[in-house]
Amino acid sequence: MELRVLGACPLDCPDTCSWVVTVQDGKATSLRGNKEQPYTRGALCVKVNRYLEHAASPDRILHPMKRVGPKGSGEFERISWDEALDILSSKLTEIVGEHGGEAIWPYQGTGTLGFIQGESGMAGRRFWNALGASFHNMNICSRAGNDGLRLTMGTPGGMDPETFALSKLILLWGTNTLTTGHHLWKFIQDARANGAHIVAIDPIRTRTAEQADEHLPIAPGTDGALALGLLYVVLEEGAEDRDYLENHTTGWDEFKAEILQYPPSRVAEITGLPEEDIRSLGRRLAHTRPTGIRATMGIQRHEGGGSAMRLIACIPGVTGDWRHPGGGLAFSTSAHVPLKVDHRPGLLPHPVRSLTMTRLADSLDESVKCLWVYGANPMGSTSDQNRIRQRLLREDLFTVVMEQFPTDTVDYADIVLPATMQIEHLDLHEGYGHMYLMWNEPAVAPAGEALSTTETFRRLAAKMGLTEPALHATDLEIAAELLEGTPTIQLDELRKRGWARLDVAEPFVPFTHGFPTPSGKLEFVSDLAEKAGLSRVATYVPSRSARTRKDGRLTLITPASHTFLNTIFANNPELLRRSKGPTVVVNPEDAERRGLVSGSKVRVSNQFGAFEAHVEVSDKVRPGVAASPKGHWPKLSGGANANAVVEERDADLGNGPVYHDNLVEISPAV
């Protein structure tokens, strides 16, 4: 018997594709994009096309295990679920009794973005609240940019990406669309067919930059200065939208004065771009309506990242593009999703401390007695890799990892629990790059003894004698709660169709009824920023590497891989082969100065650590920049990846990480 089961991709990608699984005699035999979903349009990416193969991989974790060798050795023996739950219940009870619930750090990541099983709904948080565990601050992805946008717009929510089809000028700013969300490209192509001009602003000549009409190879961490320089030209051209400025913004006089401090000559010196290129794009911006700006997470992963996004959101306020379909800025559409997430904070016995995800090395001290990792691989994905490794070796740290594959993090666990994959459990998703909800129906039975996130915590709550009903809610009951905030979307219909558009107009133009800021307007100046110790007026805050790039070292940026999704798929043999192993791209000028030859092995190092890679000498990166795609598992890459040289340091807003703001030296490997 053959079935077609509707589902959705769970991974950390703005496209959140709708997919169709073909099931024959209980086995998933094919997976394809859903042709009926308006954003997916039948296509999946090179990574997810191998999802069924990945789910059936021979290295899949299928049973609970406990450690039998030294920490870090990856030596385990199989145990039953009953034994695992007994150990976990006893250990958690002991830790709470002796040290209090805050000694537990539930470390959740973006391995799945589901509202039921994953990060979006903070799956498992109800259970942790009942124990009084520390709060996990999930800041690794977009926090700096989100907070910067809130200061200008009151929300990170902006354009519906589908309306890029209506744009006449598209700025792809710090985003590699063809690798990190390729479904948007269809709408960009529609715009181009109608005469739109496409500009890529990126230190790397990415796949996307190669397909754009124009590429500006900006110095990393200087995007805010470019935003001000472009607006300087808009003012020179007398093209500011004075009606929009008067009626829909606040603080214009102060912001205008700030713009006038950044003439193109100064901005050229800061950004490394030719002055005429800045003037040319500024003139095009001044006279092209609508202009749509697409910026994604990479642009804000540096010391001035939040301020950069704050400034970029000001551009359509000056040009008036926020009033036009196809105009404005798209960063994340998540803020438009009205799902009702309730992780029952009332279950907390008292207020608890917050532990920040990207400060794991600093915070994983003796006060933390249990680290419970799920949907995350911090040994492969988090800053300051060497210090994290040392922290995970603590014998007094009880570490639990819920996983699908034997990652580097698994090797440091005391207990390993097998986790289901997307085709094996029920979930509800949004897309942070589109305006749809997506439903995922389980297509096949869980592999081995794998359990979903929700079922794992239900069983553990029962084992510990926790009777609060919210801890035992079924997945469908959780889904019904989530949809209480969307009266136009019914659960039965969503399950039947697989997707539903949010209740917004088509075409969607945000902020037609004002901005969700204290003033109700777009704010070029912010009292909230001033109270937080930041500049009252939106301004350029350089990255650390931008401030020090003349010291001779290279700014390392770690862009998304075309074959991996963070560290997911990095153990897939075919995708690993296509990745060509760890590589670092260096400009010919920098390579000659260091005696580097394409294809040779090099050592990338700084005061925090080092990793080895094969060098590619290419003008794809500008001088002074090195690029090494993220995602490789350390244990499959000589023991370290690029995060060995990433400092555990915060951006200017939201404690955001600084993956693209690290200075390194590169030398031939010995």
C-alpha cells in the first residue's frame, strides 16, 4: 500500500519547505517538495534531497546508551529506556535536592525549529520549569539583528519575501540566497524579468553574488557605514521622501545630521569600496521605487551587528519604501506569526537565572551540575571550542545528549538518548523567510527505540512523579493550544492541506497602520537604546576586525556551507565528499605574502586555538579576508573546526555571537 504524507522541513533555514513523503509498506521510499505550496513550489535543496538517506544512515543512534569509557572517548554501552529513565530521574532528583534546580542547564539548539518538538516552541521548557532549572537564552542565531530592528521598527518582522517579485531594485545584503534560502531566488527572477537590478553586498563573491547584476565586496563589519553613505547620496539627490519622513518617522533631524557625517569619500575608506561604486548605488537607490532589501543572519554576527541592522532598517524610512509593495527590508518573518507559545512560566518555584547559549565556555562552571543538550551540537557549533571541550571533561558534570547521530558533543555525554527525525514525529512550523504555517505529519514509525522530544519529557515527568497536566499534554493538544492565536487557521484543515498562509493581505505591506514602537512611528532615534547605554541615534558601530584590520592579520568569516546545515549532514558521506573537506579561501595578495599555494594544507590560528584546512587561493574574497565554511565535525576534521578560533564575545545587542569578527593568521601546515 502506498501513501503520500504531507510534512515540512524542520531545519534552520528561512524557507521551511513543505514536502511530500511517499510511504510503501511502512517504509519511506521518496521525498520531494510540495508542488502545491506557493513558496516551496516542488523544490528542495541539495541537502534535504538526501534526508531519507540520512535518516536511514548506519551511524544513526537507535537506543539509549550510557558512558563506559572516559569522557570524550565516545565509548558507550546500550541500555533500556527503563534503565535510562531510572538513572535520569534519580540524578535530576539528587541535583535539585542538593544544589537546586538552577544547577541544571537545559541546552537547546536549532536542530529542529518546530513549535512542538523544537526551538520555536521551546520544547521541554514546561518540564524544566517544573524543576526550577536555569533558563536557556537561545541567542545563537539572530538576536543582535532582531534587537537592532526592534529599536528602529519595533519588531524584526518586515517584508513578505514573495513581494520581492515587485521590487525594482533588490539589495542582497550579507546574504547568500542561493545557498541559504534558494526559494527566494524565484521571486528575484520574477523581479529581474520586470527590469529589477540585483546588487549583492558581501565580502565574498558567493554563488548569489556571481548571479547578481552587481557585487560590492565590502569589508566585513562595515555595513552600517555603507548604509549611511548611501543615504548621504540620497540626500545629495534630494530624493528623501519628505511626506513619509514627516508623518511616519521620528528623530529625522538628528539622524540627518548623523548621515551628513558619512560622505562617500569617508565611507569608501571605511568599507574598502570605490567611492564611485558607493555613489552609483546611492543614486540608484535614490531614484528607484520600490527598493527591497534582503539581509539575513550573517550580517549581524559581529561586534556592531545589531547597530548595522538598526541602520539598514532606516533606509526605507528615508526613501519611503516602507509604503510600497516590494519595498522595505526582510530579515525574519517570525514576528508576524501569531502562535500562542506557553511554556508555563507559572510552574517555576521562583525566578531563575538565565544562561546564555553562546557563552557556554564562560558559564559552564561548577555551579552547573547537569548539562542537558538537545537539538544542539555545541562542540561543533559554538564559539571557543577548546574551552568548551575542557568544560565538558569535568567529571562532576552530568551530561545528557538527545541526538540522532554520534556528534562530537555526544562523545562527552554520560547518557545518550535516541531522538526521532522529522519523518517520525508530529510537528508544527513557521517559516522565518515566508508567510506560511507548515504542518508535519509523521510518515513512518520511529527508527529503533527513538523517541520524540515531547515523548521523552512526558516519560521522564511520569517517572519522576510530576502530575502537572501540562507536562503530559499530547502533541495534538499542544498544537491546538498553539493555534488558539490564529482563529482563521483550523487544525483539521491544516493537517489535511499541510500548509496555511497567515491571515495577512496579498500583497502584504507591513506598517500600513503604524510601527509597534513607543512612538508608533519608525524611530531614527530611540529612548530605549539610550536607556540601554547605546547611541540614541542610529549610527555606525564598527566590528572589532574593522577597527583593527590594518594590523596585518586576516578577518575570518565562517559562511554557511552549501552542503551542510550548520553541523547537520556533515557526517553524510556524499555531502561530506561534495564539501571537499575543511577549506579556507584567501585572496591572492594575502596568499603570496604568506607563501600559500592552492590545495595545500594550512594552519589557521589565533590566541584561542587553531584548525587545519586546505587553502583555496581566489579573488572570491577581498584582501584582508579569509572565509572558511562552517559545519564540519571536529572529529572528522583533524580534531577542530573554525570555531576553535572564534572568540566567546558578544555583539553590541542581544548577546549575539561574533562568528564573523575574528582575526587570524594563516601559515603552511607543518
